[in-house]
Amino acid sequence: MSEGYNNVPPSKNINHTEQYCLPVREVLSLVGDKWSVLIVVILSDGPLRFSELRRLIDGISQRMLTRTLRELERNGLMTRTVSPTLPPSVYYELTTLGRTLLEPVKALASWAQTNYPEISLAQQKFAQNNALLSFKIDENKKSFTNKS
């Protein structure tokens, strides 16, 4: 471990018991994936139809959008309303509970936008270091085999 991690004091404000951790773990598993966060942010402007959501979310498949919308509805964060038209129109909208998620989700999205260039650079640097390390290990293996 690096030197910087040795002097981290334990948190005094957070109770790390199962009673504390379980709700945090459960909620993060419900809303912590990339599609849920994007859908919550997009629905902050008001109700949208499935096709509108699909157009607005680059890279999501129809199946994944359906699954994510069902999970958000199952957890009380969004409602699904079917209008009796031909063909039926289905609208998705955040619930009151879902709207309480907007502030932290928008803060996370803002943080991601601000820090993405630095994260991307760190990932590139990490990949380069790993490639160099792999090369050195391969070279060492060759030198060990050549000596035998």
C-alpha cells in the first residue's frame, strides 16, 4: 500500500454496522448503474414516452431501457401511465420519491462531467503502465528461460 493510505483516520461520523450499510448498499444497487442515473436526470424535465427516452439515451438497447424502467417503477422512483389511445401511449414520470433523488444524481452527473477528462487521462496512464509492466514481466520470463 502507498504511504498516503497509512494515516487515514477511521470515520467518526458513520456507523459501519450492517444496520447502516444494508440500506446504502441496497439503494446504490438500485440507482447506481449508468442507465438509471441517466433516466432519472432526463425525466427531471417531465414525463416522456418510451420512444422519446430511447432517442435521448445514446447507446441503450430497447431491452435494457425496458428493464431499467421496470426497476425504477418497482422501487417507487417512477410511474408508468398508459393512455387509452390507439395505439396506447405509455408515459414515464418521476414520482415524488424519484424527485428527491434529483439533487444527488445531478450533483454526481456534474461531478462526472467536470472530472471526466482527468479520469480518462488516469485510465490511459494506468493502461500504459500496465502494458509496460507486462512487457517487463515477459522480458524477465524470456531471460529466465534462456539461462536454463
